[in-house]
Amino acid sequence: MPAGVLALLAIPSLTILYTLDEALCSAVTLKAIGHQWYWSYEYRDFPGCAERLRFDSYMLPAREGLRLLETDAHCVVPREHLTRVLVRSSDVLHA
């Protein structure tokens, strides 16, 4: 009986999981790499630019903005366009 209930719950869950995993044709792909104390961003297929756009985003000191919430460079994504965000970590995250 418990195995049957788990099977009934697993089938719709896995169907939804694999449906959401499909990579549609996105306008922009953003790669966010978490480092120990900062984030690196990379726009992978930015239209009109031959090279990839890369930048690092560091936290600002508490006296310059909201403590632990403000960064020196903000990540900007387009509105109302399909954007794929790839998130990974290069080491332990504290940011």
C-alpha cells in the first residue's frame, strides 16, 4: 500500500520535473558563478557582441549602502524575454 501511494505521487512529480527541464529558445543566457565572497556573472550569448560579457560583483562596505545587500555591480536581465540562468559554485559560498 505505501509503495503504491509513492508510485502515484512519483509519476506526476517526475512528469512535471522533466517538462520544466526542457531548454526552450532563450533570448539571453546568464551564467552566475558563486565564489567564496563574491559573484561572477557572464552573459553567454549577448546579441551584438563578439565576446562574452563578464564581470564580478562584490559587496559594498556597510557605510556605502545596506549592509550585506548592496553590490558594486548589479546583474541586469531583460524584462519579458525568456532568460536562462545557469548557477554554479567554484568553492564554498559565503556571499
